[in-house]
Amino acid sequence: MTISQVISPQLTIPPLENGDKLTRAEFERRYEAMPHVKKAELIEGIVYMPSPLRITRHGEPHADIMTWLGVYKAATPGVSSADNSTVRLDNDNEPQPDALLRIQQGGQSRISEDDYVEGSPELIVEVAASSASIDMHQKLNVYRRNGVQEYLVWRVLEGELDWFCLQAGEYISLSPNSNGIICSQIFSGLWLDKSALLARNLARVLEVLQQGIASVEHQAFVQRHLDKPRLYS
């Protein structure tokens, strides 16, 4: 038996390294060969591998976002949320956003046969601590160019939250209304009390969300999407 016969083929695949410049196909090949790596992203053809995540800077804020989106999903047939799922956007970009919300019936994205999101989810959320620069620049431009309709960035260390909406090919920042609430332009009833979220007052965040879910606009949104033919999974 030769040496080449006893070496696992997997060992011939180079490991992913932060800063590698790769095609999307090569990025996926290397990522799949490293099951111990929990998060790696391809942004404009460059590999980004984040540092370990701290609980107060990322873990707890991330959990609050997923709770908020999860409650909305539970009350809104026809939409789907996901946590840290790989998204195939284009040949140079395969991010793994912290959270996303997508329209299942007639939306912009679909689930591929190998269980990835392909295309642009309607809403992407990034919880940014050490990654704030990338999230507010490279990723923002990638999401804008690929038609992600809304993009929310929670800059935890700065105590700020930015919610962008795509209008005429540009991201416009959404401002809270007179009650301090930001209302999604795509997902009717997805309301957010910005100050409550930044203060980690999840009870208030969910109280305001329930008001949005109870709105006439949300009921019409649900009915509209239930009536659509199912184009994508």
C-alpha cells in the first residue's frame, strides 16, 4: 500500500484561513472539510473568520434578536426565520448572517437541494461587536447590491442600532416614529422599540411587537401571502 493510499483525501484540502481570497466553490469545499469551524464567511471574495463570541457582546443580544424574530414568525404564516445560516448571494459572497427573515411564498430567496439559502432574504440582521466595521461597510454594500430589502445592524459596543431599507438601489436609514418605534417596510407588523432593545428590555420589545402583530396591516400582510402561489420553499 502506498502512502497516498493511506492519507485521507480530506487532508489534501487546504484549510480555510482568515484573509484567503477564494472563489465561492473553493470556499465551500474548504469549509465543508472543516466541520469544527462554526462560522466562516466569504465577502467580496475574501474569507472572514470571526473571533470567539462573548456572551454580553454577542450571545445575549443575538438571543434577543432571535426571540423577537421568532415571535413574529410564529404569528406570521408564510415567513421563515433562521439563525447563522449560510446564504449564497453571488459568486463572490457567501455570508453567514446572525439572523434573517424571508418570505417563503413568492419571496426573493429559496432553499437549495443541499439545504442552503440561495438568493437574498428580505431582512438580514447582524449583531456587531468586533465585526462592526465589516458589517457597516463591506457587508452593507454586498447586501445592498444583491437586493436585501432591509438590513439591521446592532452595534453593541457603541449602543446603537441601524435599520436600513432599500429604496431605488440605495439604503435609507429608518427612523423611529413619534412613539420611538421602528416599523419594517417589508414585513408589516414587525415593530421594534429601539430604546427598549438597546436597554435589553426584552419584555418591552415583545410588548411592542405584539401591538404590531395585532395591527390591521399585519393581518392584511398575512392574508396577502397566504393567497400567493407557492413559488419557493
